Amino acid sequence: MLNTIVYGTPTDLPDLLIVHGLFGSGRNWSAIGKRLARTRRVISVDQRNHGESPWFDSHSYEDMAADLAEVIVAEAKHGRDPAMDVLGHSMGGKAAMVLALTRPELVRSLIVADIAPVTYEHDQKQYIQSMRSVDLSQVVKRSDALEQLEATVDDPALRSFFTQSLDIANTRWRLNLDVLEAEMPKVIGFPEMEGTYEGPTFFLSGSLSDYVLPEHRANIRPLFPKARFAKITGANHWLHAEKPHEFIASVQAWLDQAPTE
């Protein structure tokens, strides 16, 4: 089963499941998880081929959705309500969407952060090559890897983000780079899905991001007929990291009113 990080304790409210994006981990969401855990228990996962979760030879959204369902069902065995609120960012948002479409009984409400159910041109293989280019034998501390990444990754925020998945003690990446590269067409795509998710759905995006465009609503509406949309001003694709206070406020407001939808 996926590795999980738990914040807070069970309350009368449904648990919140947080699903990170490509090259991330549950640990990246610790600050947000702790804040949202003030009112409910929050479970942040490491997706397959990421963090401390198992590595597999496949990385499809059907696989990722099945992983998430396993986590939710396992919690239900402890007497919890089987349905959770689910928040997914980027790749994690697509996995959360497929979960809602295939196992709607497990999803009380859905929050999709800056992604749409469409195929993108944003191929991320160049970053895999950048991480592979790091000579881990020369990395004693995180700053050593950051310095090496400067040659291929211009954005300092991305360099910092990538090195959060570096296991310095064991001189390895906590990312299954080979499989992520091979499965990249699936990651930037979205599977053909039948049916709809009739639960409350919130598409929250950055105003500066091009991941959720007006034309994408033609793909969203048939699958998520109760979808609502909002943007965080001044945020790009990494809206939760760039505007954490606004992101948390938006998510909390949604969670507070979602049951009445």
C-alpha cells in the first residue's frame, strides 16, 4: 500500500486525502496538511514510484486511482466513514479525478488543483534527464545537488523542489525515474472515461497558469457536472506553494460548504 503521512486526529468530519503531483511526495504538503488538520484528520500519500511508496513497472492513472482506493478502504476497516474528501494537484489531480469516476462511493467531494482531464504538451522528460545528470557520488549535502542542477534547471524553485526527493544517505532519488520516463505519455494524457462523478467538485487553478483553460470546460462538464471553478490571483501552476494562505483559505471554504452541494 502507499506510504502515508497523517496529520491531526479523527473528527466527526470526513478525512481529507491529499495527492501530490509529478516528482513530488506527501512530505511536500506538510505545511498545508497541518493547517487543514485543525478541523479534520488529513492523510497525505506518496504516490507509486514516488517518495517512500513501492515502485512498480506501470504508472497509469487507473493504477494510481486503485492505489488511492486501497488507502481509503483500509481506513474504512478501522471504522471510519468510507468516503473522504480528496484533494489532488496536477498529476495527483488527474489520479483523484479517475478515482472519483471509478469509485465515486469513496469520494465525498473532489478538489482538483490546476489540472484538467485533457492531454497536455508539457512533457517533463527534460527534468528526468536533469536529475539523472546529478553525480550522486559527489553529493554530501543538499546544496551539492542544487549546485549541479543549476546547469540544466533555470528555476531555483524547481531545483529546490526536485532535491526534496533526494535520499542523500543512500545516494539515490526517491523517484522511479526509469518508469516515470517510460510512462510519461500516460502522465501527460488522460484515459478515456465513461460515466460521471455527481459529487461536489472544485477546480481551483492559478490565474497565471495555462493548465486549466476556458476551452477545457468542454472536457470537464460531461465528467463532473457539478464542477465549480475559481482562480487564485497571481499564482501559477504551483499555486499551493506560491500562495499557500490563499490556497488553504480556498480549500477550507470549499470543505466547509461542500456537504450542502
